[in-house]
Amino acid sequence: MRRDFLKTCALTGLGLTVPTQRLSAADKNRELPPYDGPYYLVFNASGGWDTTYLMDPKGTDRINRLYSKEQILTHGNHRFAPTAQHRQKGLSNEDFYAEFGPEMLVLNGLDYSVNNHSPCSRYMATGKLDSLAYPTFAALVAACQGASCPLSFLTFGNYSATGNLVAKARVPYLPSLKRIANADSIEGNPKSPYHDDFALNRIEQALQQQHRDRAEAMSLPRRQHAENMLYAAQVNSKALNRVTPHIPNQIPKTRLAQQAEIALASFKAGVCVSANLSIGQFDSHANNDSDQMKLIPEFLEGIAYALHRAEDLQIRDKLVVIAQSEMGRTPDYNKGNGKNHWSIGSIMFLGPGIEGNRVVGKTNEKQFALPLDPKTLNTVNDEGIRVRPEHIHQSLRQFAGIANHVYSEQFPLSLKKSEQLMGLWGNPQRPE
């Protein structure tokens, strides 16, 4: 039965981990406690979104062809492009900002330094451009705050390096999650267990005794680690049962909604810390306007779905959302009515501990980033910094309370203290 469970994990790409410290016999016999937040959702617009059709509007024919400068809309301190008349499906900017603008922080003028997909994706995800070893923020925060969770770091694509700090879990479909959560049942149906409770208890007792006997025997570190991983899978299989009540009966149709359901059910069950969500095809080298008007509304609809569903599950007040892309699109159109890679972009944040209705940073009329004073967060003409991904990641580490964690120190961002962004998150109450 346990062998079948582990086989299922392997087939779905699921990794299971155990804390690095040695556990007492009493701890080993107890089900892992649920992780209670905060939870982190990182939305990736893979391929490079056109920020001038979202949070950094320009309204000139050279840069945008679907609206003029006079048609740019505002909601509070936010400025955004009008898309209600141009979207194909999904959520318009108008509706998105009307609902979420008051709690959203936008940073414009983010400098990716390069404009190739692979290094940009890595840089944006980790804050480190010149290393393949660094973990993504989602993986790092999972390792620091809940490495013992069975699905601590979930990923659905995009750059997902872990730095060997935490297992990478892939659960591609909701039926897969159901089968993993009920690995001791036929086809994941909790009403059709392989064994009754009496038999399961005897099996658990035998496994516990076997593990104790092996722990007392001398063995090589690698073998001991493998046995601890096996036992962790056995304990985690119990914890994963908590996911079952939160898996919806109806599978949503859109891509991000399906990913969000898996992540949110895992959050609610206390078996997951962070999730890396992603949809692609934003690389609009041809027909930029029609492609972006298809994908940006789908992307925003996915974020809105996740936030609404989190409210249904009563974890909205613990959910931190980061929405990003690895690059932007050029100010000019090419001969195919598309836009090429641009190394300047934007990022959005929303959640407990983040003061909303705020926009930090700017680009000029030619879509070049303006320098920023890191102390005041105001744009300046002369002295200032170009905000790069490492500035964002240093701030995220501080926000999550992991900047001084041993894992974060293992992967330093080497950012001067004078360049750290002061007060980026505002002054709201931090999440418990």
C-alpha cells in the first residue's frame, strides 16, 4: 500500500521531504501539524506581457494602437489601459482595478537588465542573474517556513529551481491531487479503502516499529537519509488526507483556475506554503495587440478567481499574491504588428501586510525606466537606482521574515544596504 503511494508520487513528479533535524520517537509517531500561513501565490505571465496594456499605459500610436492618451483610466492612484472593449474573454482592466485596486501595489520601471527568456525568467524568479544555483522566492519561503509540509512548494511551470532546499511538487490535475491525498484508496476514492481501520492501524504500528529498529542500527548517512525520506512519505500520506474535503467536485475550465484550486486546497489543508502558477504564450512577436488582449484578461481572471476562492475557503486574509513576467514588450511594433523583447517591465503585489492603492516607480514616454530614490521611493532625475529583481527579492525576503534565515544567507543577494527599498510594503499590520 505504501509502495503504491510512493509510486503515485513518482508518477506525478511529487517530492516529499522531512525536516533535516533528528526527530524523537514521539514526534515520528505523530501526524505532521498543518501549516497555518501566510501562503504565497506567484502568478507568472510567461513570455513577456505588454505592460502598456495593463498597469503602465502610454496611449500613443507608436506604443499602443487600441487607445489614446485621453482614454487612459484611473482608479485611486492607479493608471491603467482601457480593455473592456478589446478583450476577447476574461476580466477587463476596468473590473480588475475596481475590485482589487484599493489593496494592490504596483511597481513600474523594473529593469531586468537582459531580454532573453531563460536568463530573464531565472533573474525574475530568484533575484540572481548570474547563478543557476539560487532558489526561486516561492521555493525559498517554502523551505524557510514549512519544509516538512508534503507539498511545501508546488509548481505548475516557469522557472522553478529549489536550491536543493525543499522538494519540488508537481500535481498537474485536480484528479491527481485527489489520488495523492487518498493514496490508500482505490482510484483516490476515500469511500473505497484498500484496508479497514483495524488493518491500517496494524500496518502503521509495524512501520513505526520497523523505523525505530532501523534508526537504532548504525547505517551510512545516505541510507539513513533514504529511510527518513521513506518514513516521511508514510507520515505525510496521513497529512495529505486533509486535502480531500477542499477539492471541488467541478473542475474549472480555465488554466489558472485549475492550478489555483490545487494550490488553495493544499493551503487550506495546511500541507503547502507556496505555489508557482503560470500560463504562457505572452511572447507576442506577431499580432501583439490581439494576443495580449486575449492573455492579459485571462491572467487577471485567474488572479481574481484565486482571490475569490481563497475567500470561500476562509484563507484570503493569509494569501499573498505576486503577479509578474520575465520581461516586457518593446515600445515599437515590428513589421508583423508584434512587439519584441523589452528589458523594462512591471510587477504587482497584493495581500496581508501590503498597503494597497499605491504605484511605485515610473517609465518615461519612451518606456525607459526612471531612477528611483530607495529611501523615499520617489523617481529622481539624477541620483537614484534602477530597480532590478534583486531589489524586489530582498524586499520580499524581509516582508516574509526570512531575510536572516540560514537558507537566505546561503544564497545572498549582495545588495548594498543603501540600495534597499525602504517602506515598499507601506505600514499596514503584518500578518500573524
